[in-house]
Amino acid sequence: MGDKSPKSKQRNQKQKQSVKAESQARAQSKQDGYSQAQPLGAKGKK
């Protein structure tokens, strides 16, 4: 499969880190959206 030079390993590591950070940010913003959009007592409404 491919190039395993030190530079390619660094590049792969950076890609993995950025994808992980992006998915964490998405999950966090989703949670924030739910907590703001759902006041107490408003069950079942979006």
C-alpha cells in the first residue's frame, strides 16, 4: 500500500487529528443545539 516515509506518517497523523477534532466539535455543537432548543416542558417538539 503506500509510502511509509516519516513525512507521510506525519501527514497521516495530522489528518487523523483534524478528523477527530472535527467530529468532536460536531458532537459538541449538536449537544449545545439540543440543550438550547429544548426548554423544560417542551417534550416531543423540535
